[in-house]
Amino acid sequence: MAASKTVGNVSEGRDSILEPLSLPERPGCTAPPDNSMPVPCLLCTESCSPAEKEALLKHMVLEHKLVISDVKLIADFQRYILYWKKRFAEHPITEFCSVIRTNSEGPVERQEDYFLLCDVLPEDRVLREQLQQKRLEAILEQQQKERNETIFHRTCMFCTEEFTGNRSFLLNHMAKEHDFNMGLPDNIVFCEQFLDTLQRKLDNLQCLYCERTFRDRTTLKDHMRKKQHRRINAKNQEYDRFYVINYLELGKTWEEVQSEDDREMMEDHDDDWSDWQDHPVCAVCLFCEHQSETMDRIYSHMEETHGFDLHKIKAELGLNFYEQVKLVNFIRREIHQCQCYGCQDKFSSKTQVLEHLMEAKHVMALTEKHKWDQPQYYFPTYENDALLCALSDSESESESCEQRKDIPVIAEDISNLQALKQKSVLNQLLKGKR
């Protein structure tokens, strides 16, 4: 093993779960958009700051009866508006927008025409895709810049230790010493702003997970420790802009993107598996370095040697494939950090952890699902963990899939779907007017 090298106050040789890990194998960008530029109305001289986007949209609906569809899916609202303001100055609005007449069956005096600008128009769809592509390129450029940065300097949010060099040193420290995992450094972008956001909440005596406010810092710390709230809320969309995966495909969460990737892999019909046969991958035990080339042997080893029965746990808890993945990654991580996953006691070596698991009978102590059923455990603890490839869906899921095969799927006419979409968008925006 290479000698440890010290950078700032952190030793590169220190063990951290955020560093790339591998199980033992046998031989053989730019900154965020400028929020100072005003955003003009498409049809008059009114303008507002980007922060007042909702007010501008309301103005265009009330004053000009103009509705923009799926505004949240526009990557760069400023450039989008500027583009269409120029186009509206060149040609009539009816050349670009669908016209929706309200109260069409009522009295003429109550009828109104609204204009809908949406991606059904090829020009609008191309514009949105181009803006998305430009933003993704900027995000990836910023990510690479932060990866290579060596002038990072910041104090830990939970102690007084300072870190210089690269952001990964601080993130690794918080994960290992304070059990606060923001995610892999390479998956984060605008890290300084992310840390500023979290620090601001702590300064306001807010819990980073439930965001409750407390009377003093000591009470806040006790709450986050006892409630296991020393983490961020994955459902809080305020944090989405700090994770690269949320920029990959506009309008989709990372779970949807990963689900689509899984389906694409299943649809790959390439039957050439010769490279797998030439280089067999061995699965490694969850608790020791024992390896086996078949899953049955590794399962038998874990049950006979360590008293751990993964099949029994899966059946008792009714785990689906993704829950099994999170469970395996959780156990891997706890063992790697020399911590008992049953009672959270920490030890100085993996050997002591294994002895404790057996003596305290905590090997099968996995009833508290909230400890491991968290989004962070979707990501492998070890990059080459072959055990993850052998996990399978539960029988109940297979039965459900068989039952769903008999349910008919009825195709809808595209024009009808688009009409429904337009009415839905318009109805939502007109609620404020009424």
C-alpha cells in the first residue's frame, strides 16, 4: 500500500467510505445563471428579475392571455424568453401558439381566447433541447473544475477542523467523523453553494433533515443525533441543483433516470458473453474476505460461518430488488467503517466488529428498516461488488408482474392527449385569476 500523504489537515491515507473502494479480487462549468439580468415580458415593455418569474408569468396570463407550458422544464428561462420575444416581434403570435377558447359553448361575451406556447411546436421543442444541452455542458464543465480544484478552504460544519486542497477532504471527513454523508464528491456540483446552504440552516438552528427550528445549538445537535437526522432530506428539491444526475435528463428524477437505464440494459439482446466466461467474477462475503464463484456457495458460507441468511431476511421483510441492493450496501458500509449495523457501536477493527456481531447476536438484527432504506445506499459501497448482480426480485413481485401481463393497454390518440394537456395547463394557471 502506498504511503500516506498529508494535504491540509487531512491525510490521504485515511480510510473513508467516500473514496472509491474495491473488494479483494483473485489474480489472473461555468457558474450558475446570472440572476441580475431582467426578464422581459414577451408582448410588452414590462420586465422583472429572475426571482420574480412567477409574477411575470401571471402578468402574461392576465394581461396578454399567454400561457407557457411546462415552465419548470425550461433549463434557461431568461434565454428562452429573450428568444421568443424576438420571434414574436417578427411574426404574429398565432404562428407559434395554439389558441384555446374558454367557455366555447357559453355566451359570446364570456368567451376568451388564450394562447399556449408549448413544445408541441417543433421550434419550441428544439429550443428547449438546446438550452438543456448547453446547461448540461456548463454543469459538467463546472463539475470537472471542482474535481481538479486545489484551492478549496473551509471549516467543518460540525467541528473546528479546517480543510484545504480539494473539497473531497472535507466531505470525507464529515462522512467518517460525523456520519454526515452528502454523497460522493464526484456526484456533487456547486459544492461551495451547497455547503453554504447547509451552514445557513445550522446557523438558524434548523435540523438539516426535518428542518425544525430549536432554541439552541446543543438541543439541535442532540436532536440530529438521537433522531438520526444527521443527513439531508432526499425529497427536498432545494438540493436537486447540487447533484449532477438531476441535470442529465430534464424533468426526470434520478430514480426515473436509473429505472430507464435498467430497462435499456434488460432490452440489450447481445448474446456474446465470452468475456464474462474468460474472466469470472467472484462474489465476496459480506463479513470476511471469503470468495466463491457461485452464489449458492457464498450464501451457504455466510449462513454457516456467520449465521446470516439473506434469503430468510428477504422473505420476512418482503424485500424487492432495490431494497436488497440498499441492504447489502448498508451492511458493506457499516462493516467497512468498523461499526455494528445492529446497535451502531463502533470498534477499532473489522475483527472486533465480527466478534461483537456473533456474541451480541446482532447478525440478523435488521428490523429497523429506516436505518438502511435510504437513497444513499442505492450506490455501491464497493465498485466491483459481484454480490449485487446476484440479487433477485421477491416471489410476490414476480407474481404481480405475471398478473399485470393480463391487463390490457389502450392507446390514446395523440391529438386528444395534447388537447387534455393544454386544458390542464390553462386550468391550473387560470385558478389565480378566478
